[in-house]
Amino acid sequence: VGVLFALIAITSSAYSQGSQNVVLRSNWDNNALPTVAGYQYNDVWGYAAAGREYAFIGSTVGVHVIDITVPTAPVHLFQLNSACASSRWRDFATYQNYLYVIADNCAGAGLQIYNLNTLPGAAPTLVYNSTAHFTSAHTIFINPNSGRIYIGGANTQMNGVIILDIQGHPTTPTMAATFTLGAYT
């Protein structure tokens, strides 16, 4: 998803910086989005399927699905609303054909899982929405080889990591382990 790196410059010019050997091909921005603590956007993730490329961009209102198959003409397809209406920290990752979404500083956000098989014609469908393991978290990482989700900065495990198992059942995470590391993780 090489085109994705060109879209990292989605923030306003006040936050941009020059880069050597990188050519900006296009830019997507929505100035109508609200700001939280001076920010509108917070994360970007790439995904490719069926010959198309997508960027997922976190904002203060949710996750935006952008078709970047034509790198000079990004197309905003959908906005996925979060259980958290305004957070400046969202994080997400993909596993197989699913998008896993969390939000920080947002009681009640938990973990959301979207089925991406509907792209590009229809919005991804929410197939899982739960606060069973945490209600707020800062970071999500998925190991595609083991089918494990690693959650950092969760309100239920602030000083460690929550590990969820999704191998064989990507829409029904189960608790695999928790580790206390002694400081905010």
C-alpha cells in the first residue's frame, strides 16, 4: 500500500513537514470536522482487497474510509461512527477482512469490529461492538500470524497489555491473557 504513505500528509499544513524523496500525490481533508484539543485527525491505516486500496483515517468523529486506488484522486466512501462521539485518539488495525477499532479517553467505546467484504459498494458492517474487556484503550496491534490482538493503555489494564485471541474466530475475540508491566503501557 505504497500510496498510503502519500496520504499521511492529511493533516493541515500547520502540522505538515517536508520529506526527502517523497512526492505528495494527493490530499484528503474535511475542514468541517470538529477539533478536540486542536486536532481533527489521529491515525491512518492501509488495506488492500480485490485490486483496490483503501486508507482508514481516524478523526474526532469516527473512522473515514477513503478509496486510494487512484493515488491522485482519493474518494471518501464512508464514515464509520464510533460509540465515542468525540475522541482525539482512535486506533485501528485489520485482520483478514475485518477492521478492529478502539478509542481512548472515551468511556463506552470498547472494541468494534467491521466486516470489510462490502467494500467498495457499501459501508463496512459492524459485526461486533463490546465493552467486555475494556471501555477505552489507546493502542491496538494485531499479529496476523498468531491471530492475537494486543491492546495497550486500556482502562482495565492501564499498567500492562490485554491479549485477545481471534484466530479461527475473527468476530468473537476471547481473552487470551493480561500482563502487568508496572507502568502505563
